[in-house]
Amino acid sequence: MPERDDICVIIPTYNNASTLLRVIDETLGYCNRMIVVNDGSTDNTVELLKSMSYKPEIISYNENKGKGYALKRAFSFALARGYRYAITLDADGQHYPSDIPRFLEAMEKHPGAVILGSRLLKQENMPGKNSFANRFSNFWFTLQTFRRLPDTQTGFRLYPLYRMKKMRMYTTRYETELEILVRLAWKRVPIVPLPIRVFYAPAGERVTHFRKGKDFLRISLLNTILTLSALLYGYPSMLFRSWFKRS
């Protein structure tokens, strides 16, 4: 499939110096329009990015503000550059950039949809807390949208940016990706799961910035707010859009 100039890849990173360059290099084999967001890294990420012969678009700031904030900055930047779609993937080496062509194929079959990379929830080295958090998130997503998805926590996604222009996210950390899904579901944007491979490094080598207490509390609070919002706005909005589409 020929490369399109309306699609970019977004890679948010925070202290992933050991894997970032490899992820960027592998991604270049499938897309050379790339936005890297340095979310206040305190390691040598800045120096590594400066040393690269290939220069991606770089958004960088000194204070760590969270993955959700990094994504919001990148989405605004991409829209200003005229991109209609963005693929997001993590900088820790968990995702395989070689799956990018499969996202593009799915996008061609489902134009305007979110393509959601879906992981197998039981595999080697996958932390038990990840499986629990995903099941927890999947349950609340179904309650809030009347849709079922196998993996609402995945960071490997293709977004139709042009359908998100007026969306203002209220969260700034890991919970933002769930907020985006729920609010797009309320707008009746199709969400298409796509099975993907993932790599989990052994526990001693794994870099994670998920704070089990604080971030789980944030997700719980978000789900409380989204459930109340579903009653007041989400359900009526989905009903109205379905009725309007049929009429």
C-alpha cells in the first residue's frame, strides 16, 4: 500500500531512552511522518533525539504532565499540519511497528473508524495487574456505551483526527485513552478491534510509569464521571444519532 501524506505516527515518551531509538527506526520502515512527544523526560532522551540523522517532528517540555497531555498536544499539532489520521504507539518497545500496514488496511475497510489494537490478555510476562485493569475498564466501557471491546487500555491505535477536532479532553494521564474511546462511542464513531502482537520484557527489565494507586484511582474517578455523564448526555446522544441516521 503506498504511503499516504494524511497519516502520521505519534510516539509519546517519558524516560524510554533504552528503547526509543529502536522504536523510531522500526517505525520509519512503515511511515516517515512522525511526531515524538518528549513528556518531560529526565534521562538522556533529548540528547538521543538530537543525535538522530532522521529528525521527526518533536514536541518537548521540561515537566512530566502525563500521557494524556502528551497525546492532546500531538493531536493538536497533527491537525494543524493537516493530518487526518494518526497512529499512536508506545515508546517502550511493547508494540510492533510492523503491524502498521494492518492498521492502514483496516482503515481502508472502515474509513472514519478508530482502529483499536487488541492484545491477548494472557501471554508471557504480561503483568497480572494489566489483565485486571483491562477487564475493569472493559466492563465500565460497556456500561457507558452499550458496546463491547476486548481491549480498552491498548495504546496502539489509529484515530480519525478530523472527527476529533472539537473534542476537549478533561484528563491528562493514562485515563485519557479511555475518555477518548467513550466520547467517540457517544458520537457513534465506529471502533474496530484489530488483533496485535505485543512484547512484555521480563519484570527486571520492564519500564513502566503506571502508578498503581494514583492512576487506578484516577481511572475509577473517571469511570464514575463518565457513567453519570452517560445518563445525562451519552445515552440520549447515541439514541438521537441512531434515530437521525435512520430517518
